[in-house]
Amino acid sequence: MAVGDPARTLGAAGQTLGAARRIVVLTGAGVSAESGIATFRDALSGLWANFSPQQLATEEGFRSDPALVWNWYKERRIRIAAARPNAAHEALARLAHGPRAQLVTQNVDGLHQRAGASRVIELHGNIGRAKCLALCGWMGPAETLEAQDARVPPRCPACSALARPDVVWFGEMLPQAAWDAAEAACQVAQVCLVIGTSAQVYPAAGLAELARRHGAQVIVVNPEATPLDDDAAYVLRGTAAHLVPALLGAAGR
């Protein structure tokens, strides 16, 4: 792990990033924090403080009270829609514009795409989408579905089952296609850039280690220490909106 003088560490990390032909970028909640997006647990406040994650983020909780869960996600969706991508999102969108870099995110807010990133693997889904609870295969924008069906929650337009948010709840598997694509990107990456994640939520937290085992140099950007730090080539302490543009500037990207 390279630490010490922040400017030297930033410059060395930038040189490593700039020389890489294949880059995988893993992002977590810290990337969106400066856009005002609360983490899931932070969002359990105010009117929702008396509800548990089991009530709001499991299929069992949804089936028990579909309207409650739908309305909680709708409130979050409205707040996210009012947020704006920050400097980290914008810098990463420029980095991932070409084929060299692949973005993989645990975030469900869609801010990478709104910043202009076109190649984003969403490991935990997207709060702006809805899908069929019965898994008939239908999926579409939640807002559009609500405009077509005033029931709470609305029904799947394909099979009339309940619609649910297209996010990964506790106890659910990650989308297989997204996971396979993320693994593939990590296995060929020369640099793995890990930004704004505690690296404690599995299986996503294992992707950086997978990349390292396949020869990638790991660069961590996070305000706090993470389990990845000891094996990382470079650790940059600070917020994503401040450090990511500086790092990419040092990389000439």
C-alpha cells in the first residue's frame, strides 16, 4: 500500500491509471454522498424510523405490506430524481466513455448514467425501474408505470401480478448477467479503481480481490479505512468528488 505524501501518492496512482489499457471501476455509496443521496440505512429516518430493513427491503416485507414498501421506494426515487451528479460522476463518465474502462456500481440511483456514462453494470438494480414480482420478465420505468396504473403498488402490465422496485433486496441473488459481466471485467483489468465503498458488502466486495488476483493494481479512494487498503497499490484518503477528478487529471484522462 502506497501512502505518505498525498500529492506524490496521487501522482503515482495517476501514472499507473494513465498507463492502463483496461480499467475496472467499482463504486459504492460514497460516490453519491456528495450529491445528497443517503445510504439505505440513513434513509430509514424521519417518518420511516420505526421500520426495519426486513420490512422495507425483503420480498417477505413487500408481500406483507406492498403499499408501504412501494411508497418508501417512491419517496426515495423522488429525492434521487431531484439530485444531480457530482464531479466524481462526471469524471468517471468521461473515463468510461471509451472501451478501456468498465464501470461497476453498487448504487441504485442511476447518477452515473445521468452524468453521461454509457457502460455501467448495476449490481444492485436501479430504483427508477420496476419489475414483475412474479418474474414474468416485464421490466420498465417505475414512473411510467405509475402514470398508467394508479393502484399502489401498480400491477405488471404483462401479467397483472404486483410490480416491485427493481432493486436487490436482502436475501436475493445479484442479477446473474450483471455479476458475470463484472467478474469478466475484473479478470482482465490492469487497474481496479475502488471508490466510495466500505468493501464490506458481499459478494460485491470480493470483486476488487478478484481483480488483484488476476494481476490488477488496486487504487482505493475513500475517506475512511477499508479492508482493501493493506493489499492496495495506492490508497487515497478523501471524498470522491474531490479526489476522482484530480486522479483522472493526473492520469491524463
